[in-house]
Amino acid sequence: MGPDQLFKNSQLETVKAWLVNPAHAAMPRHARIQRAIRQLILDSVLGPGKPLPASRALATSLGVSRDTVEAAYTQLHAEGFIERRVGSGSFVAEVTEFGLKDRRSNRDVRARRQEADLSGRGAAIVEGGGMRTMLSPIAFTHGMPETRNFPIQLWERLQRQVLREYGTKALLHGDPQGAEPLRRAIADYVNLERGARATADRVLVLTCSQQAMTLCANMLLNPGDRIFIEDPAYQGARKAFNAAGLDCVFVPVDRQGMVVEHIMNDPLGAKAVSLTPSHQFPTGAKLSLDRRLMLIDWAERHGAWLLEDDYDSEFHYNGKPTECVQGLDPHDRTIYIGTFTKSLFPSLRIGYVVLPPQLVGPMTIARSLLDGHTSVIPQLTLARFMSGGHFGAHIRSMRGLYAERLEALTHFVRQYLSDFVEPYVPFGGLQMPCVLICDLSERAIIDAGRREGIELFGLSSLNASQHAQTGFLLGFAAYTPPELEAAVKKLADLLHGMSRQKAAPSITHS
Ligand SMILES: Cc1ncc(COP(=O)(O)O)c(C=O)c1O
């Protein structure tokens, strides 16, 4: 079927207009096609379920290569705007991972955007949907640490000591690079525990990893520059790079992590690589040593940056985690990103980067424009928490607790859900990927789960490739074994009900 039958002339014209508009000249062609189609979807011109033209036919109509259209479709799929069904083509998604609410309110978003008179960049950020920050600790919300047993009295005591020692000085502006005692504590910690090569003057304290990714995307790359990113990948990284107008080039992941051979063989190269080498998000793979070394060598030869997101290495359950890439990199091409969101508690809002020396000044200036600096009193309290040995003790005790919870979840999934999912038991982290092995729809299960008070995160939304596995990322760290068992049983009831319902018509007709 040709594009004219699937795309009305006016729709085709919209895409062509994006392609030739000089205002979009900095964007690669596939990004212009992707943005045009995304706009048609957001404006409800292309409604849910609407088939899109085959990439070959659309490429012919637009006078571009099929690869260009494929790249646009891949990105639309990665962002959840379209679904790709093997053998039958591409369709506008019924709903996206950003939730029904976002999709239903596209008209509102459009109206608000017009009212707010946003820039193209601003509009793209709003359309990306941002990150859901107010996550509630309902099983199986992923990425959540246990906070109910946090040593709050100890924290309060350390904070009082800070206020006593610094007095009203603690109320003044702080160093945009971060409080020196905290930078020192972080450098000591990453050197000892993560095999990094850090000094206090190379640490920049930030609000979170998300801020680190946004800073890197804007300070190290220009709009339209290519960045290699894992497929599947953490949605926060992808959104930060999209918001900065970068061209995300997806690299598959296998059991040894990102398949860096794709990067070596890509003639177009890229300015940066974003990766989670210690514990790939969400598959849990560990990047093998030879791939680490290949990447470091490639980055040096190409003058590219490696953005190493080391988000949960504190929680590896079978011995010490592999040391970080930054510590192996003698050429200073790696930016190490760390966070206390999972190792302590999410509301702390303290993350950090370990920077190559030449980037410390520029990145500190850039952060001063974003939020000035991180709040001083929590920084000084955290510095004491770390240097007093409490951080190490907390991690050790949480590691034991989470290991038990992982074992419990694995047991319950095998006991109650074996007809529906296959668990991929991770060696670390706060969540377990479970792949669907039945023919129920991932989306339908997520929606039904939400109605029953179960939070499920779909694996397919993290993938760019059309052959993504469906399933869920089940968070376990923030829930006790009885809470996990109750949630697993509820999910099992729900799945049994859904499969009975699915089988029902054929029973009636036979
Ligand atoms: C891979 C990855 N990186 C970073 C983060 C978030 O860290 P932060 O709160 O510091 O932005 C998460 C949280 O889920 C994550 O999964």
C-alpha cells in the first residue's frame, strides 16, 4: 500500500514541510521526519491505531533513503508514539508509557503550549513528558529503596552537629561545585569502592543523575550531534538527550552489556556514548572487560565522551561490583555519574559527577546557571554520614535486606507466575526484569494492574528496536516479603482472570 492511501496528502505535505524548513536545518533528516510525525500524532491528526506508511513507500514519496525513514520510525517507537508489529507494519500507539492521562490531554498540552508560547525546545521537553518524580512506594514501583527503616534519628543528630558547628554560615550561599567535605567524602568513596580515579577537586555535586545527563548533553554536544545510547535504555537519559536535540543512535545490548562492536563499526561515529556498564538498565547485564577497554580506546581515538551512569552499584549481591570504567580510562574521556537516590533516599536530591580536570570549570559555571548550588545543610550532613562510616554501614545492611527480598520475589514469581512470565534474576540492583511468556498484552496488564493497585513498568517502552521483549520491571527493594507475596498473588489472580477472559469466546463457540 502506498503512502498516499495511508497518509493524506496534507499529512505528507506536513512531513515534507518539516524536511525543507530552514529552521530545522541543524536537525538530521530522520529527526525532522520523526518530529513531523510526532506532531501529527500529538495534534491527533493521526489517531490511535492509525497505520503508518511502510518505510520504503514513505521514503520514495519524501525522496529520502529508506534508512532515514526507518531511523525516524525507530525513534518514534522508542518514545512510545508508535507500535511496530512484525509482518503488519507500524501503527500509532493506542496509549504510551507516559500514561493514558498524557495521551488524552494532548489537546490540553497543545493549548497550553500555544498559550505559554513555548520555544521549539520547550515544546519538545513538554512533549517528552518529563520524568515521573512522585513515585509512591506501591509494589512493584521500580528504582525505589526502602526508606521506612532509614536511621532518621542519626541523620537528625548529624544535622544538628552541622548547625552547631557552622551556625548561621550554613545559611549562606554554598560553593557551586559542592561543599568541600562532601566532595572529599565522595572522592574517597568512589576510589575505594568503585575503583575510580577521583580527587575532591574533580567532583561536582549536583541534584541528581538526571541533572548530570542534562548538563553533559548541553555542555558537550551540539543539537543534532550523535550520541550512542543503549537499547534498551533508562528513559531519563533518553529524554535528557532528546530535550537537548541530540540524535540518539541506539546500540543493542546482549548478555555482556552494550554491543560496542556496533560503535566500532559505525562510520559516522558520535560525540558521546551513554551507558550503564556496571549493571545495564534494565537488562542487568555487566559490560565485559574487553568491551570496556575497546570503548575507552575508541573514545580516545575519536575525542568522544563516555557518560558512565553508575546508579546502583552499591547493591550487588554476589561479591564486589566490577570497578568502574572511569578508573580504567587513562585518557580522561569518561564522566562518572553517581547518585544517592537509591543508596540513601530519593528526596535527598544529591548526585554527583567525577569530571576530567578540564571540564570542572565549565561544568561548574553551567550548573551555577541551573540551580546555583545544591542545598548546603544536607550536603554537610551527608559528608558527616559518609566520613563517620554510617554510609558504609547503611549500605551493608540494606544490601543484606535487598538480597533477601530479591530471593523472596524470585521464589514468589516462580511459584505463582510461572505460566505468565520468566524472571531474569539480576545479580544486583533494586528491580528484576520479568519477560512475558504468554500472549497477554503488556499494556493491558499494566492498565489492569494499576486499577488493582499494582504498579508495573513495561519493558517494551525502554526499547527502541521493534523486536523488544514485553514484560515488566518488578521493583522489590522497597517491599517486605509479605508485601511482595501479596502483590504477586494479586497479579497472578489478575493474569489468570485475563487469560480466562481471552479464552472465553473460543469456549463459547466450540
Ligand atoms: C539508570 C538510572 N540512572 C539514574 C537514575 C536516577 O537517579 P537520580 O534520581 O539521581 O536522577 C535512575 C533511577 O531510577 C536509573 O534507573
